[in-house]
Amino acid sequence: MFFKHIHTDKSTKARAGLIQTDHGAIETPIFMPVGTQATVKTLSPDELTAAQAQIILGNTYHLYMRPGADLIEEFGGLHRFMNWNKPMLTDSGGYQVFSLKELRKIDPKGVTFHSHLDGSKHYFTPASVLAVQQKLGSDIMMVLDECAPYPSNREYAQASNQLTVEWAREARELYESHEFLYGHKQFLFGIVQGSTFKDIREQSAKELVKLDFPGYSIGGLAVGEPKEEMYELTDFCTDFLPAEKPRYLMGVGMPEDILESIARGVDMFDCVIPTRNARNGTVFTSKGKMVLKAAKFKHDQNPIDSDCTCYTCKNFTRGYLRHLYNANEILGLRLATIHNIHFYLWLVTEARKHILDNTFATWKEEILEQVTSTVESSNTKP
Amino acid sequence: MFFKHIHTDKSTKARAGLIQTDHGAIETPIFMPVGTQATVKTLSPDELTAAQAQIILGNTYHLYMRPGADLIEEFGGLHRFMNWNKPMLTDSGGYQVFSLKELRKIDPKGVTFHSHLDGSKHYFTPASVLAVQQKLGSDIMMVLDECAPYPSNREYAQASNQLTVEWAREARELYESHEFLYGHKQFLFGIVQGSTFKDIREQSAKELVKLDFPGYSIGGLAVGEPKEEMYELTDFCTDFLPAEKPRYLMGVGMPEDILESIARGVDMFDCVIPTRNARNGTVFTSKGKMVLKAAKFKHDQNPIDSDCTCYTCKNFTRGYLRHLYNANEILGLRLATIHNIHFYLWLVTEARKHILDNTFATWKEEILEQVTSTVESSNTKP
């Protein structure tokens, strides 16, 4: 069985589950660190494991461009290429292609676009992105979708979703004869689109559910719409998705977004925020956010978070981290990334415990207040 | 006893020894990775330990500028600030100050210079650099010296060395009442200068030996003179230094320079080459140098060096490393740095074994031929 729905919290839609892949199990809800170019930026595989990462994400568009799917196939797939032996999910590349705006042109069969690296011309179809993901060898693959921009008018959203559903149908059929190149199984998820229109979202979800995918993504959110609208649309979508299949909210988000979306029935998340913000010097903790470069941390001999058990918090002070950022030292980026990934995984692990205990709702309110605050410095020694 | 001279190779001047500090022992000959700004660039302290680093170097000039010696004192010294609990050596800052050229002015008491960061004016004296190193809390400190540029005329070299000896005498006297701020002992080395003039080098060494330092550095080499001249001057200098004191050749060098200098009686080395070259994509191995970015490694599924036991070589291929460099991923810089530091420490450890076995001379010739060659790619799988 690919997914086991273990428990739903008594007072929210929050779920605890278990995904089973040939590279190991994943306890849900889960956050997936983003490894765009065959590396989660600044981290080694050992550090990801130490941070409790259970599954990471690879970006099909970027890997297709560089180093190319054929080269990765030569190396025995993405797991072997980057030496990551746990589960891996790849997106379809659609999101990146549609983000190119001026550089792409859509037709009923696929999308033509120009590389952001060298301007060369490429064509993605439901079949071609499946073939690329086959060579990458991810445990979970995505169908090609069009992520409608925000805001979109009803007409655009309707047509776009119709195309996305057509492409999903085509991919689902192709999957029937999909071969696993490296011995391990690959699962294919459908992606619910429909922009901000509930009826189109409903239609999208229902069509995809008919195609019987092993899991469903919710796409086209976190693209600029107000947070409340994102939460409401997520809540709306999960009502149309089967309980016995995992739900993945693509590209989300801040710690508060993850908590709110878990409460609305989402099981899986990915986002560049913990890694990108770490490189910009912002870290997240159970007591709130901190901008490590701030002068207020110059004399601070406390760890980022005295309750955190990550390598960074067990070994280094805020004052030292501030120095590393000030001096443009790579170790600073690494240590902050280790902490942020560890924190995101701590957050979903805690969420799961509280779901299983039926205490999720009250815990969520408490932790929300904390994670959305700002940490002040303490100049006293720990 | 600070230094124990254990053995001299039967057919060269190569020595095996042991340095004892309050932060642990150091087996010589030793290479010291450079941690300019309170971090060996890209590496964590755990990775340095895994790479068998026994002692690292901190740069007094850079640390004095940023974050400042007072801040480091507040944090309990450089060991605690950066979480490195093994031995540490600091230079005097002189080399960096004299490299500023246009920005500095020398007088008999010290040197006035302008910060490379903000142009602010500063003054270093033999007493002030000792005070800075006292706050840093390094296990081994250096006296303030003037590193004469290459080429220097005899008159300049003579005057410069006279000043360096005067400053060494002043520092040596100050050291008599030097207090250890953090409980552990600090040792002070004198620095032999004299540019390329043997008689001035001899005079310098003899004057310093009279002052009875626990160890002696050889400075002012590897500043642009031909390699053969560097080897010859090193060989010349060590003849005037006592056998029962360690000798440190500052800022050297390439693997071949280290081997040639060990053969000429040097015990300690530091250089940015393994770390800086790693960040530029060049790695050193027992079979020669490799430029990882080279297209020839694109399909290469071998590790950098199949005989190497570092984390990088045990887990990643040349083809993957090439991809990381091509994609500007920080992990590439890290993995190459891990390998290079591990290689440099492997090299001095092997040298020590062969010194103790009296087989250093023949081993040196064999390994020299290997390390100075270039590794070709092998497209076959390992």
C-alpha cells in the first residue's frame, strides 16, 4: 500500500499518515527540502539525514537543463548521482516553464520554451516530462500542468484547467506502460488547478480523482493571492480528495502556512523558504524569526534556539553566526540552513504527534503565536 | 616539554616530532589549514576533525579588524568563539599589514596602516599584536615582523631584518610577563627574515636563537622568488635553528613544496592553497592534480581518488562534482575543500611514517612524481 491514512485529528482536518516507497517510508505530514540542482543548497546528504529529512524534492526543469536527464541516467538515476538514498519527489517542470512568461508558448500538445541558461529552444509534453522523470528515477513524479498566474480571469482559468486535466489524462494513460529504469517503483500524482475559482477547483479535483492517481497535488496556490484565500481554497480542495490518498500543497510555505494547511487536510509540503531565507540570514525557531545579521546579536552568546537539537544550535552562538554573515563566510549559510531544515522537520513532526494525540488544534494556536513573533537578543551568557 | 624531536630521517634533514599544547598534541611534520576569519572557509569544525586536522591557523589582522579582539575575548577566546577545541596558531598580522603597501607606513616602534574594510587608521606594535593574540588565545603566537618584499636590495633587507630582530627582542621580553587569559598556555615564536641574502638570514636566525623562543618560523619566503631559491634558503636557515625546537615555514605551499621543505628540516606549514584552489575547482590527489570543472570529467563515475578515504571520495563521483561546479552549488566548494584538506594531512602523515622508517627520501621521490602530474578522466565505471 502506497499511503496509509492513520488518523484524523478530532477537531480539525489534520491527518497523520504513512507513505511507503521503495526508498523507505515517510511519516506525514511532511516537509520536503528543495534540492533544485541535485543538491539541497549548501547541505550534504548526511546533514539532511541528521536534520531528519525523510524525502527531498528535485526540480525537473533545472535537472533537464543541467546536467541533463541522459547524464543522470548514465549515473544510475538522481538518487545515485547525488548520493541520496531516501525517497525523492520530482515536479513536472511545468511551474518553472510557465514562470518564464516571455520565453514560452503553449499549445494543446505541450509548451515551447527557451532555456534561461542559453536561450536554446525546448518542448515539454505530458509524455516528455514523464520520460525525464523516468530517467531521474524519483519515487514520486508529477504530471505536466499549467500553473495559472495570479490573478487570472475565469475564462483563462477554465481553459487552463481543461488543458491541465487533458494532460493529466494523457500522463495517467502513459503511466500504465511506464517502465521503472532502476528497479524501484515510481508513483505519479495528479495536480489540482483552477486558480481562485472554487467551481473550477472542484471540477479539476473531481476529474483527477476519476483518473485514480495514488496521490494529489494542489497547485497554483502561493502565487500571490492573499493568505486567507490560499487557506480557504486549500480547505475547499481537500474536501474533494479521497481520504486514502496523500495531498501535497506545492510550494508552501512559511511555518504558519504549513500549520494552517495541515489543519485543512494537507499531508505534504515543499518550499525554498527555509533554505533561501537561511542564505539571506533569516532563521525560524519555536520562539519566532531572527535576522542573524542584525547588530543586536553581536554580543549574544546564546544558540539560535536553546531548545533546538540541531548541530548549529548545539555548537554555535548567535554572535558567531552574525560574524560569519558579516564576513561573508559560507559556513554561516550552511549553519543557518541546517537549523532551518531541522526546524521545519521538527515542526511537522510535532504536528504529527499532536494529531495522533488529538491535541493539534490547541497546540497549533500556541505554536502559531510563537513562530510568527520576532526573537530579541539576550546579551547574557546562556 | 613543548616540542619533542623524535627522529631525523637517515638520508635527509626530515624530522618527526611532537608538539604539546594545552589543547592537545600535534604530530610533526604538520600542515595547518588556514582559518582566516574564525572559520576554515566552507568547513565546520567537525569536518576539520574528520579530515585529521590537528591544528589550524587564525589570521590576527583579519580577526582584529572583524569581529575584533575584544569581542572574541568576550566570547572566551577564539577556540570557544568558533568551537574549535584543538590547537590553534595565530600569525602576527604583519604579513597582511605589509601586503597593504600603499596603505601602511613603518617606523621604529611599529607600523601605521589603513583597514582594507573601511579605511580606518590603525597602529600595530610588537606589544599590541601580542595583546591581540592574548585575547584570541591561540596556543602558538607570532612576534611582529616585517616581511620584506621580493625582490629586495641588500640595504633594505638588512634594515628590515634589524627591525624585525628588535621587535622580536621586545616581544620576547614582554612575553616574560604575559598572562594567559583563558587558563591555557600560549607559546611565542620568533620569525627568521633576511630576504634572499644568506648572511642576513644567518644573522637573523642567530639573533633569534639567542632570545630562546620555543619555536622558530621562517618568513619572507614563497613571496615570488624561484622555487629553487626558496628550497635553498629554507635548507640554509634550518641549519642555524636548534634541533630541539620546531621550525615553521610560513605560507608554504604546494604539495611538492611541502615535501621538499620537510626534506630540508621544516616541521610546520600553513597555506591557503588547498582551500582556495578547492573553491576554484582544483583538487590534489596522490595521483596528481585535477581541475574538476573540466569537460573531461562530465561522464566520470570515479571518485576524485579511489585510494582516498575522505567523505567526498567515499560518497561522490567526479561527474557529480563537476555538475556542482557548473551549477555554482556551494556543496561543490565544500566537498573539494574536504578532500584537499584531507589530502594535505594525509601527505604529512605519510611523510612522518616514512621519516620514522628512514624511507623518506625514496618515498618522497615517488610521491613527488605523482603529485605533480595531472589526472586524466576515466569514463568507465569504478
